[in-house]
Amino acid sequence: MFTLLETAPWTGRSSNPSNPDANMLTMPFGERGLITYLVLERTREVYVVRVQWL
């Protein structure tokens, strides 16, 4: 997951359906995991906000 966030962070989908171009994204992982992260393009940084799994 971290390699994907480093190389292609925009592959997730927007966490706000009414704003598909938002920089807060979510991406499923594993069988029942979900990671929410923030992409700051100007500084080329990605911040993991939340990791959830059941």
C-alpha cells in the first residue's frame, strides 16, 4: 500500500462524492481494509489520515 501511495497516489477515489477532484482520497486494501489519505501535490506529500480494517 505504501509503495502505491508513493508512486501513484491519485489512483484512489475521492472521499467526497460531490467533489471528485478533492485531494482527500480513499482506497480499499486487503479483504476488508480502507485507507484514507490526503495528497498535497504542491509539496509532493501524502499523509495517511485513517486506516480501518475489520
